[in-house]
Amino acid sequence: MCGIVGFIDKSKDKKKIIKDMADLIIHRGPDSDGYYVDDNIALGFRRLSIIDLGTGSQPIFNEEKDKVIIFNGEIYNYQIIKEDLLAKGHKFTTKADTEVILHGYEEYGEKILNKLRGMFAFVIYDIKTKELFGARDFFGIKPFYYYIDDDVFMFGSEIKSFLGNPNFKKEFNKEMLPLYLSFQYSALENSFFKNVYKLKPGCYFKYKDGKFKLEKYYNLELEPYEDRSFDDFKDGIRDLLNDSVEAHKVSDVEVGSFLSSGVDSSLIATISSVNKTFTVGWDNNNYSEIDYAKDLSKKIKVKNISKKISKSEYFEKFPMIQYYMDEPLADPSAIALYFVAEIASKHVKVCLSGEGADEIFGGYNIYQEPFTVSWYYKIPFPIRKFIGVLATPFRNHSGFNFLIRRGKKIEDRYIGNAFIFDTYEIDKVLNHKSNKKYTDLTKPYYKHCKNYDDVMKMQYIDFNFWLVGDILLKADKMSMANSLEVRVPYLDRVLVDYARHLPTKYKVNEKVTKYAFREVAKEVLDKKVANKKKLGFPVPIRVWLREEDTYNLVKNTFLEGSEFFNTKYLIKLLDDHKNEKRDNSRKIWTIYTFLVWYKQYFND
């Protein structure tokens, strides 16, 4: 796991600039650095040594020294691909997975991408033709950003590296704010920095002579096999998961595992046979998972290392964490993830984690909605829609939101696990008008999956928005902030390609989520653990925001936010929450997060 950075422009002092850019992401790779510079391009690399500790440094060249690669990620089937390439006459100078991608590109071109099993973001530069080829993995596990402005092209693992280049114009992209308020994260392909974009998952690009060409090479398609038996699916999930975990353990350094009280991380920790698990909790025991983690770790005979996070620690680290995020992310659990990565990094360089299980196996509680409220869906839609319109003026009163939501088709109301502000309230909270609507983002995806049932539609939206913009982003940024590699066995290409054929009946019903997956888990976990309801990563934000010191901290921050927000409305949200009139914690936290992030990048 590493950090990559590079640029193409007319700068004279490329060696100094690329070093300055790489130093800004030294946390991604503190072990060593490496560079390639010519008149056209500069490539930089920061290394966290995991595989081939002796000879795996980058950049790496091919035999003729006319192609060079920098790579961030891990390829778990690189040895199989390497055997094929050796048979075709390619010569290797390292034992690293990076060189396999380079020779694979020589042999297969962009088709090498679909042969890879792993997580990756990389660029390959052809020194002779001056063409740059770059790609991001299937699911967006590893980040990749790029900047285009006239004849300047930059790219890297993190946006902050661009700050080291004098040709980077740091400008705030105001158009991102309304959509962020709905999603709680940066959901667009472009970013909060003007002219900075995210390379979307499953995409590659080519750049030459100032021309940028983008192509999609992978898209998740849910194709349920209704005739396959439940037992067949269960056996397949078990076998492929065990195989994935083994593949994800390949390393020349020790591998540990994150552990919460949920079934996803519990199953990974149990079947991986690691020696150490890592857990964080809170001073408030109602939100702590430490006791559970210690009990399970004792049962499976591994050492559990844990930490209780205090409120003061949480808020003290929060501004720095938003700096590491690059863009604002208002998921309170991201901070907890920072702390668990911090304690893990003192003991191991690699950790397994449970991201992705909910998206591929149907784990979110909201996926049960078509079954638990099926009685209401028997009412004809035009009548439900009319009732929803009548209920809209009472949206802030208990119970009416049920009627409003069920009065809309799923395409008009579901944007993922987080839906913070709707369009109506965004117009109230912002002090400027915007034509950006959340449905503008999700509409093309709903069009693509129009033949799916409602559960599959929600899965598809979560896979393309929530998983990429929240779950995987915080896993990467919080772990790499602590120079720790996180691997996600549930998001294995082979396993996902199998699980996408699961029929809805084997994923969700009125009683349970992740039905088939939980049955697999019951083979190695206690029934109580395997059946545990989805909680997420509980954080006592709603409690803290009602305490005087936190209330005053947030209020003072809100009062400084008049450039963007109607501060009178913000204070009302805060006061109503403090006085327990309604739970506004997620709305408050979303705005507070943005203001803290903005201060890191544009005020300080």
C-alpha cells in the first residue's frame, strides 16, 4: 500500500515539485520514496512496504526501460498472472505485484484490468509515445484524483498532494455544497476543489498531448439466478469467502483484523486466524463494543487490543481528520475508524476489515422496507402520492415522514443509507439558491437498473454511491493517515461476481437481512452473533450535542458560517436538538463537518 502522485506541465523544476507533492502524502508511505522525471512528466511514489520488502520499490520499469509504473494497492492473484507472462517471455526484476501489472499491460493492453484480483490505482507512462494510462479498481477501494486546467494535468492518491504544485489553483467549488447536504459526502465525479475530479470505480483513462479520454471497463450487474438452490448459494459463499480471506492475507508482514460487534467483522476475525484484533469504544458504555470484542477474541484465542475514546479526544482530532479526508465526510464513524487504525498501526502494517458485506449480501435494515410495510404498498400509488403531498407541510412532526416517503417512488426518495437534507430544506439552510438536486445524480443509475426489484435498486444505488463515497473512502483515508493498509475480503472480485447472482429472497425478508450470509456465519459464530441486527459503528453524537460544551462549540462554528448558510436556521436546528424537540444530530453534524473541513483548506 502506497501513495502515488504525478503531473504533466511545462514546469522547469519538476524534481523539486514532485518531491514536495509526494511529501504531502508521506503518511501513505513512510518507508521510502521514488521518482521518475523527464521533460514532459514527473512521477512520485511513497511506499508502505508490505510485499517484496527488498526489491519492490517504485517506480518500476519494463525490460526496455520505455515504460514506467507507479501503483497503489494489492493484487492478490499476481503470482498466477506472472506465470502466464513468464511463459510469454517477459522478464521480471522484482517479486512485486506492481511489475505484473506493467508487463500485463504490455501484453494485453487495457484488458489486463479484468484479469486483476485486488484493489488498485495506478498509472503507466510510455516514455516513447508520451501516453499516460491510468486505472482505478472495480469497486473504488483505492482513491484516484486528477486535476485538469489548460495544459496542466495532475493526479494522485490524495487531493492534498496537489497543494505542493505551484500550478495548482486552489479554488472552492461552491456547486458541490447542496448535494453534499443531501448525501453527507462528496457524491459527484468532480470535487469541492474546482477542476479536481475523482476517477470513478471501474474506469481507466488515457492522456496524451493535452487530451483526456475516459472509459468504463467494469460495471456491477445484478443478475439473480432464481432457480439455484439456497444450499448451493450458501456453499458457494462459504467457499469463496474462505478463499478470499486467504488471498487477502498474502503479505510479508503481520496481518491483523478490525473487530466490532457486527457479524461482518466477527466472521472475518474468526476465519482469518489472525493473531490480533483491534477495537475502539466510548466512555459512554451504551455505545461501546469493546466488551463484545474482547469476549469473541478470547473465544477464538486471539489478542484483542482496544481503546476507549473520550469526547475531548474525538473533537480534538476532528479538524485534523477532515484534513486527511481531502473532502468533507460527515459520517461520525470515520473518526472512530481513525482511532482503531491508530492503535492497530502500533502493532501491524495490515488489517482486514468488513466493508462491502452489506452492499453485496443485502445487509442494510432499510432493505427490509418492501416487506415490513408491504401492507401500506397495497394502497394504489396515486392515493399514496396524494397522502404524501397532504403530509408534506407536517414533515417535521413525528409519523408524517412515513407518509411522505411512501408517497414517492423509490427513484425519487432513495439516494443511499444517508439522506440528510431534502431539496425543500436545502433551500432554507443555504443562503444561496442552487439548481442541483440529488435526483440529478441518481437518475442515470435508476435508469440502468429499471428492471430490478426495489431491494436490488437500493443495492445498486448503495454500491455506486454510499459504498464508494463513504464506506471505502473513510476506510482508505483513515487507515492511510496512520500508515496502515486495510484490506476488504468481502469486496473480492470473484466473491462479488458470485454474490451478484443472489436472488432477493436469499438476501432479505421480513425477519432478517443478509439471510444466506448469516446462515454461513452460523457455521462458525454463535447464533446470537450471526443474527445480530445491523448497527453501523455507533457514535454518541446525538448525546454529545445536547451537552453544554459541545453545544457551544458547534454554535460558535455555526455563527462563523454565514458565508454559506442561514445561521439563524442553523441555530434553530441546534436549539431544537438540545431541547429534545427532535433529533437533528445528523443535520447538525453534516453542516459542522463542512465548516470544520472548509477551515482546514480555505481559512487556515
